[in-house]
Amino acid sequence: MQALEEQLAHLTRTVEELSDVVARQDVELQILKRRVQMLLEREADRETAGSGGVVIGDERPPHY
């Protein structure tokens, strides 16, 4: 019986530690999502201002 209690205590601690890791990763993921969105918006503004129109993905650069 004591072995089962020890194993349960170990598993409980492991679950709590993993829960903390997941919570930290969720916060970090939200921060990264906001940063990526900001970068996408900034790049879209830059492309619109610089080219004066829509940028086509397969358009060759001007040096070709």
C-alpha cells in the first residue's frame, strides 16, 4: 500500500510540474503570436507603402 501512495505522490508532483510548464508555454505562445501578428502587419504596411500596390508572391525582384 505504501508503494502505491509513493507512486501516486510522485505522479501527482509530475502532473503539477507539467501543468506549470504548459501554463508557461501558453503565455509564451500568446506573446509570440502577438509579435508575429505585429510583424505581419508592419511588413504589409511596408509593402503597400513601398510598391504602391499589391505584391504578387511569384513576382521577380527588380534586379532580374
